[in-house]
Amino acid sequence: MRREEVLERVQAIFKEVFNDTSLFVSDNTPVKEWDSFERIDLIVAIEEKFGIRFPMKKIMTAKTIGEIVDTILEMEGLSS
């Protein structure tokens, strides 16, 4: 799967989790502003959709959506 495809899937997950079809995320979208419950809900949804489990340290230190996409690509053994 290409990076763009992963980002598109992550964006669709955002829209679903936050019940807002107008949401737009990019590689540079910050995640530091989320509260911990929002982060958990989103990460659980991403894990379910991609069939992966994030290492807690990676997810808690991610600062942007791009870092989350990079982690997904790494876990799936894909290059970005």
C-alpha cells in the first residue's frame, strides 16, 4: 500500500471516529492537541482497520499524523 493510500484510510477513520465528514488531515496535522481519550479512540480504530497493534511508546510520542502513517507503513513492512 502506498503512503497516499494509508493517509486516505487514516483520514476516513478520523471522519468516522469524530463523526465529521468535513475533517481533513495531512502529514502535518498535529496530534499534541488531542486529549488522551480522543487519542485512544482514534488509535484503537486505526488498529482495527489496519489489523495492527501500535507500540505504546510510538503512539504516545507521535506529534503529527505523518508520524502515525510512517508507523503504519513500518508495521506493514512497506516503504514510504
